[in-house]
Amino acid sequence: MDSINKQILRLALPSIVANITTPLLALVDTAVTGHMGSPVFIAAIAVGGTIFNMLYWLFGFLRSGTGGMTAQEYGARNHPEAVNVLRRSLIVAGVIGVAIVALQIPALSVALSLMDVEGDTRLLVEQYFQVTVFGAPAVLCSYALAGWFIGMQNTRYPMWSSIVVNVVNIAVSLTAVYLFHWGLAGVAAGTLIAQWTGCLMLLWLTRRYDVRLFGRKDPSPLFGNGALKRFFNVNSDIFLRTLCLIAVTVWFTRQGAEQGTLMLAVNTLLMQFFIITSYVTDGFAFAAEALSGKFVGERNGEMLRLTIRRTMLWGGAIGFGFTLVYFVTGDGFLQLLSDDPEVIEAARPYRYWTMLIPLAGFAAFIWDGVFIGATRTRALLVSMAVAMLWFFGIHHLLSPHWGNDALWFAFVTYLVVRGVVLTVIYFISLRS
């Protein structure tokens, strides 16, 4: 195996382990609520999870922007500035996290109105939200810390943190629900405790990573020399891109909710196929991000192009493998998530769309990593905006005739459009 593949796997494999455990936070919550005896619990977790995704995805630049800028400073061997990238990110993350907690009531009200949630589902969502919102500072600081480690070409520490987070979540959630009978509040408590555990562990690992980085006598200015301006210039495009991503996600969930609690539960279960695929593929996207940023910092165009080719090959292989696995084990996976025969039977006609997701989406994920590492974030915004418009347009045209199938068709093709647009942009601009 040649050197570049070894570097890719060295970065990707720990990220895959970390990422495949990350959806366990949602999977465990969904599986626990799926055995509570009513689809309303699954629906509440779906809505609650989507609300937090909206809040946290808005500030996803704390991971991706931090990772890209850190990787470039690492490649340029500018270690003091790499440390300052982390410091800036942690300051911004802490401020935003505290603001989310302070503004939780209006934030929840707006989110529930956007998603058109009422009745018992609304009450359960409020119960879940009021506990887990206090994890916001921990989650956002963890984004910054994980991005920094990836940029420093170290994906092992985020992996160990993610494993610990999920072990804690599983242990606390199962204990709270089945031993103390706390119901949905127990699920929320497990998530909250796990989030803070992960944040504190990453902070501890950062201090142990390389004390020489944090003990230099001549650090570069934290906010001077246009550093903060560059930080926000890079991240503003990622922020706007995330707004487009949230718009698609909210619309997808809202359309399920408008079709009733049963269909919302169906789409929630089927979306777990996409979540697992995305986190595994993202392992190679993180490798592409770290290596692309490094080679951009080194001004090594040949290695940058080789990295892109190899990570695309790995992503395609992963996509094909997951399509095959979903074809063979789809029904078994649904039964693992829920023992409600009504939900499982209603999901069967739509699960074939989920088989197309791995092959439809791998290019978009790999390109995301490449462009983030290169800090060419405007291209990410353009591709997501075009794909979002495609998603809404296709769904509007087909939904009167195809119903829920139109929603899934629009989503699968939206992934394809993201990859196609970024491919075109690469050959027009970045390749040169």
C-alpha cells in the first residue's frame, strides 16, 4: 500500500470509529423510545433531535472551519497560529453555547412553530429539550476541539472521546429509563451527561497533546493581523451553507409530520440509514479535509490532487458496500429500531430509496472535506444552495402525484446535485 493510502487510512479509520459511534446517540434514543409502546415517543425524539441539529448545525463551522484552518497552519508549520485557531474557536463556541441556553424558550417556540408540532408530541419535545439544551456549550466546544485535532492530523483523540460519550449515553439512558422509570426525561439525561463528559475529556486531551504548543513564549496574536477577520470570512460561508442544509432537513421532517405521526416515525427510522452512511463516509471526508489542508499549507498541488483521487475511490467503495448491505439487511435493521409492527409495515414501501443514498451521496461528502481543507468555502455555499433549490423544486412538482416517495426522491437527487456542482467547480477553479 502506497504512502498516501496509508495516510488516508491512518486518519479515516479512527474517524470512522468515532463517527459510527456518533449516531448511536440518536440510535439509542430512537431504539429506547421505539420500545415504549407508542409512535409518539419516536416522533418526539425525531422532532427534538431535529431541533438540536438545527441549532448545532448552524455552528458547524466550529468544527469544519477550525479543522481546515488548523490543517493549513500545520502544513505551513505555523504551530503558534494553529493553537490560536483553537483558542478563537473555543471563545466563540463558549459564547454561542451560553446564548443558546439563555434564549432557550424563544428558540424552542420558533422551532416548534416551524415544524408544525402539536399535541402530545409537542409536550414530549418540550420535556426533552428543556433537559438537553444545557449541553449546548459542551457540544459546541467539542466541535471546536475535534476540528482542531483533525487539522493537527490526529483523529485518534476524537475517536476515544466519541466512544466514551456513547458508552456514557447508553449506560445512563438505559439506567434512567428501565431502572428509575424516568421515561423520556431519562433519555434526555443520558444525552446531557454524555455531552459534558465528551467535552471535558477533549479539553483534558488537548492539554496533554503537546505541552510545547501551549507553552511557547512567542505566541502569534490571538486577534491581531486580520486573524479574526479571516476566521469569520471562512466561516460565514459555512454558516450560510448550513442554513441551506437546515432548510432541507426541516422541510423533510415537516413533510413527514404533515402526513401524521405514523409517517413521521417511518421517515425517522428510514433516515437512520442515511445517518449511518454519512458518518462512515465522513471518515474519509475528514481524511480529505486534513490532508487537503496540509498540502495546501505546504503548497503541494501534486499531493493535493492525489489525495482527492484516492479519497474518492475509497468513498465510492464505501458507498457500494453500504448499498449492498442495506439491500440484504434492510428489514432486520428496521426491526432492531422498533418492535411496532405498524411502523415497520408502513416503512417497507419506502426503504428502497435508502439503498440509493450511499452511492448518491459519497461524492458530496468527499468534496466537502476537500473544499473545507482548502478553505474554499464559497464553493460549498454555492453547491448547497443549488442543491437546496433542486430539492424544493422537485418535491413541489412531484409531491401531488408521488406523496412520500416524492420526498425521498427529492432527497436522494439533492445529494447527487451537491456532488455534481462541486465536481464542476473543482475542474473550473481548484484544480488549477
